[in-house]
Amino acid sequence: FSEWYIDELFAAVRNADARGDTPLREVLKHDFWGNPLEGGWTHKSYRPLVVLSYAAQYWLNSGEYKPQPLRAFNVALHSTNALLLLALLRRLGSTPCWAFVAAGLFAAHPVHVENVIYLVGRADAMATCCWLLALLCWPSVAKQCKGSG
């Protein structure tokens, strides 16, 4: 938990975009690994919000990268996703007991370990968070549209 794993050195530690050393306009023109999307070699994985989240944490840690705070953010994000799932299941009419069991299984299932432990997996957790928020907002928006149309 206190060491850098696999691609984290390239995605966060050695990536000028993730350290906040690159102007925002340039970050938006780079792939996840800090390579320009136009010309040259690129992985074509475009995840600017994830890169900006690394940069924000780098700034909050006074310009020092330590794996523990970055992983703690991933744990908090995954926990938030489990709570959002609980809220969504309750809104969809699940009983409190079954909604809690399902959200608990989501939170504890081993398939999510990689997304929580490895910083590169933050993109999946952030995408899940956005989808869950969208699903929670959708019924109320649909109801408003139906009432005004």
C-alpha cells in the first residue's frame, strides 16, 4: 500500500500533467500518460479529469507525491460509489435490507480491488460515480420534463 505499482510511475509520478507542471490547455491536448494526442506516439487514452485529480492531490500534498493519500482518495471514491448505489437501489424500490446487501457486496467484491488500489484504476471509479449520479438525477429530471411538456 505504500509502494508504487505497475503503471503508476508513468501515469502520476513521472507525468508532468499529473504533477500540475503543464498548463491546463496543454493537459487537455494530452493523453492519460502525458503524451500529445497529435503527432508522435500516443496511447490514445484520454482521461483529463483523472489526470487533473492527480494534479489537485499533488498540489494539496505541497508538491510531494506519496501513494497513501492517492490511494485513500480511491478508497473514498469507491465508498462513495457504494453509498450512491445504495441510494439508487432505495430509489428504485428495493427494501432497505436488500439494498444494503447489494451495496455491501459491491463495496466488498474483489473485482473492485484493482480499481481501488492501483491509481490507474481511478478512471473506472470516477466513471462509475458519474453514471450513478446520472441515474440518481434522471428520474427527477424526467418527471420535470414530463410535467412541463
